[in-house]
Amino acid sequence: MKKFISSNTRSKLLKFLCFPFLFQLIFIHTINCQNVNQRNPNLTSLTNSFIRNNSESVTEQGIVIFSENSDIREGFILEQQRNAIGLGVLDQLRISKFNVDEVLGMVHKRYEQYYNEVKVENAEYLEHYLDCRLQMLSSTIIANLNINTSPTISSENSIQQAILLSGSIMPSFYDEQFLSKAREIYEDPNYTTFPVPELLIAKNDTEDEVPENYKLVWKVRIESLFPSFYKYIYIDAFTGSMLKERDIITHNGPAVLSSGYGTRTIDTRWRGGFKQYHETVASDNRRSVQTRNGDQTNFGDLFKDNDDNWDASDIRGTTAHWCVSNAWDYWQNSWGHRGMNGQGDWTEVRTEWVRINAAFIPGTQRLLIGSVSENGPILISNDVAGHEFTHGVTEAVSGLQGNEGESGALNESFSDIFGNMVEQSVQPLVWTVGEDCNFIVRNMSNPNALGHPSIYLGPFWTTDTRFDQHVNSGVQNFWFFLLSQGGTQLGFNVQGIGTGSASRIAQFSLFNFIGVNTTYPEARDFENLAARLIFGRCSHEERQCILAWSACGLPAPTPTCVNITGSSLICTDDLDLPLTFTAHCNDPLVNITWSNFPIEWNYTISGNRNQFFSINNLGSWVPPFNPYVVSIRACTPNGECDTHQISFEECYGDPRCPKRRLGIPGQEIKIDNKVISNNPYSSIFELENEKVAVTNHYELYNLQGKLIRSFKSIEKGKVNETISNDLPNGIYILVNNQTKETFKIIR
């Protein structure tokens, strides 16, 4: 379910949520730390006066929260303060993604760094605005680059080098039969897999993010039929040597017994003509899923059935088709994200992959589904389909790397999280991945049971780049489990908030904050921030999110929370004073300051740490109109505040106040001003009798039931009545003695 609020409310909400206390929640490493960001030391430097003067927090990782009194407008930094974010004369930022979230209406912009017109791989800059005002930025800009960007190896030669160094004997773009089939399926006569090398500035993935490690390279995509692989090959643009290679396939390894799902209805398409049949193409409910009996190098054909009653002979195709369609439905129905790329493009599923695995192919909309074992049942289930589908979503919304390192572990974890959410959307949730085939490869409720860590850098954490992403994903998996279900680790007791709320936090962070190279500490900061923005400062959800990360070895400061309790209504027609309000604070050493109330009030501030505020009387203050709201405020010295609204009203008929009598037996107060004009009035009000053409008698009472005066009887029409100027201001009740109706009059 999406949450929509008005732009005015959003503006007030974000200001209320974020400043100046937003930063105190999420960041351990502040600008006062001596840690330096290697890739962009200027951004986090203590001597960066622009950032320091306008921010409340700067993290070691390059996340900046701007202060409440800063007024940095959209585009100002990129035009006027480039040096403050580490941009040199030859650096440019080009926008790559733009979206407006549906929780707060914040504008999120992602930029990619270019140096002398050449893209710097994985170097990003993100800005987050509300009402055109910059609230937050995060940066992985590589500062101080000094690279020759004129290659001596040509684009054409880089392709030949990539083929040679990759070991491909038969690249797909040399196989005419392969290309012919692809052009038929994709209905594109010009389709080709021939590489278009991209000139980049990149580094070896094992090296630090410092400028001296970056080189000018050609990035070449090779799709090989024999041996079968998809890879990116990085060719040094000066020497022709291979800087690195990156396996494109992002995969996971759980298996499934497809027959476990029984008989289900699947979405198919009917084909008419000389041969009539149904085929595994889902197009209902705006789905776009095609399922074929192909593999990595063979497109295969759509599964077909004459009467749309699919038997067990089609079980590989129908099971995969149903599960992937469920993944599509989950992302569309839960988050409004159509397909893997969010644009509703076809998801292509191939069910005959020769691997004991399942995979998403980055840069495509393709899923490869293998088998549990050689010649075994298909390796597909709702959580596996959701896992692989989410890899495609992650690529589209954040570009989070999925190959190795902490970004790879987070990528895998997001797929585990939302794979389980897909499963929960159609069947009971089990906190494992692959259980439908009795072959569990993830245990989100107990990662240690499979040799995976539940604590950041703790037991079972691995630095082996061959499989670290699949192992170290256990940390965020366990965070999500704790946040959803509750539990204890490292002495932190977490109360579960449910999978619905927990998945909102994960989704908001993934779509709006997570970047290409996000690390675990950054993910912790982003998800704690998401919890605050979605649910409010000091909310139960926010506190549990912080505790869950703390339980996983990534503690963050617990926010100093202030919460005012007390009446939200004061009846001006029956003042019941004194009235006391209490400011509750989770820090026993913090003194409270009360503010934002009329100076005319007679009040008392008392108690340990000034936590009690009592209104003794209103003095000379009178509400300017009815109802009137006063928002009293309680704050700590470091800026944590809460605001409590008090409505001043005349309470006749209000269920929050005791019912009153006028002294007329059985007569209740009725608030109805339809026949009274000039109300409130000063000395004259107009009374109109338009219901019946009969004589009516009216009497005016004060709130104690005392008769003030009787009015002459009138027939249908209008009459002006003058009330004595010495009558005190207040509320009076006019009674129609014929109809027994009562009306409220204000003087």
C-alpha cells in the first residue's frame, strides 16, 4: 500500500522529521571524526567550510545531511560549489536517474562522474530535495584524477583483445543462426550482440578507491556460445592487457521440486490461425512474461498446449512461468514497479539452462533457470524466482554491484529479502530460501546454521571473493528477520515490526539511497534514515531498525527522543485549569526547554529536568477564533523536539467533554447555525424562521442555564435582535420553544 500526502504536509513533515536532529539518529562517524574518505578527502575534510557551515552531519563514507537553516537550492552546488564536493576542472556530473518517491515526495537525483568526457566507473553523486531545497547528498566521486584520456588501443582492437583474452572460441555475434533466431524472437531485424566497447576510467576491483589506481580502459561485453559465458572484459586502453574480467551472470543456487505447488492457474496467450494453441506468454494484469525451453546459448521455443490444460509434461515451463509471474505481480502490486526494469518490458525466462543454478543476466530482461541436479527437476520456486527477478529490479533502480565485496553481499541480500516477500504474497512465508526442494541455501532466521554470518565482520564472515557475496549476505538477511519478527543478539533485544513495515524500509532505501558501491555501514545509515522518514522520528519502527542493525554488529546512536503527553483539548466555555503536560525523554540527564505558547499565559515549569509544563490560567489571552490551535514545544539542548497541539474550543456537544444541560428538562445542546446570521456577533444578530409559517418563541440562556431574555414571537421571515452591550462575551444558547431546537450563538 502506498502512502500519499499533500505537498504542504510533506514539506512540514520533512522539516519536522529531519532537522536538526535527523543526523543524530543514523551516523556514527561525524564530521568531527578524523577518518578520511580516501576517494574524496575534500568532501569530508574539516577544512571544507561550505559543507561544514551548511551541514549537521558528514559521514566518513561521504553522506551529508544539511542543517535546517541552510537554503541550498537545486543546482547550486553543481554550479557554484563544485570544489566542495571534490570536482576538479576536468570533472563533470551527468544525471543518470531521477525519481520522486511516493512517501514524502522527495526528489532523488543520481549523477555519474565523468573526467574529461570519460565516465568514471561506479563514481556517483546523489542529491535529495524537498520543495527545491537540498536536504541530503551522498557521494562516491573520485577526486584528484589525473589520467590521459586519449587511448592508443582502438575500439575495434579492444574487441579482438577481449575475445582473445576471454577465451571465447565462438562469440554469439559470429553465429548467424543464433542472430537469426534472436531477430525473430525480439522482432528486431537489426538485433546483434556485437560489442560496442565503452571507454571508461576504472580500477581493479581488489584495489583501493584512490585516484592513482584508476586507468583508462575499454569495457567490452562478450556473449560466448562456446565456451558458454557472459562477461565484461576490461582492456587497458594503452597496453591492450586485461585489467579485469567480470562475470555478468548474477545467480543464486537453491533448488525446487516443481510438483510441490500442485495445480495452479497460469497466465497464457492464445494463438489463432492454421494451428491454434496456447503458449506461455503472460499478458494479463499488465504482465509481460515469456517462458521458453531455451538455455544460455539457445533461445528455445515457447511452451505450447492445445487446450490450455497443461499436464505434467510441461511442468518445467508452467512452474517457471507461474513463479516469475508471481514475482512480476508482487513488484507491480506492492511498489508500482512494472517488470524488472520498471518500464514493463518483457521478462524472458529460459528453463533449460545446463547449470545447477538459476541466474539473472545483467543488461537484459532475461532469467536462466537450471536444474536441481543433472537431469533433475527444475530449479525454480517463488522465493527463487523472486530472488532472480529482484536482481533485475536492483540493477534498474540502484545499479548496486552484484559481483563481490560488500555491495555484492547487499545485492544478494536484497534479492533474498524480496524473494521471500514474493513467496509470502502467494504462500506462507518460511525464513529460508530453497526449502521447497529440501535444499536450503539461505537461512535468514539463523544464517550461522549454514555457515553464514549474522554479525558484520563477525563469525563466518569471509573475504574469499569467489563466494563472499552469497555468504556475507547473511548480515542484512538477519537484520531484516530481526526487524520483522524480533529477537536478540549481542545483547540487543529487537521487537518485530512485521514484514510489511520492514519491507517498506528496505524498498525505500534500495530505490532512493543505495548506490553502485554501497557498503554495509552505508546501508545501515540509509535504512535507519528510511525508517525515520517513513514512520517518523523516535517512532517504534525507527528505534527497532536501529536496534536490529546494532544486533548485527553495526550500532548507531540511539536518538534522544522527546514525547509530550497531555490533553489535546481545552474547553474555553468551561476552563478546567491548571492543566499539566509531560515531556518524556529517554535520556535521564537532559533538561527540557518549553516554548511556543502565548506569553500571556500564567504557567509553571517543574519536575526533574523540567519535564512538567502546567497552564495555571490563560491570563489576558483569548483565542482569536474558534477552534484555535496552539502547538507547545519541548526540546532538548541538542535540538530533539516534540510538538503537542492543543485545540481551544467551545465544547457544547463535543463527545470529548461532559454533556451539559440548559436547565430545560431533556434538552440537549444542538450546534446548528443555519438560521442565525452575524454569528459571532457584536450587538446585533439576524434570526430567520423559514421552516414553518407559524409563530415561534425564542429564549436565550447562558451556559449555566440562566435565562437571559425572551424574544418576541415571529412568523416566517427575518427579525434583527439587539443584545445589550453589557452582556459578557461568550457562548449562549438560543432555544426555540415550539420545535425544541437549540442553537449556539457566540458574542
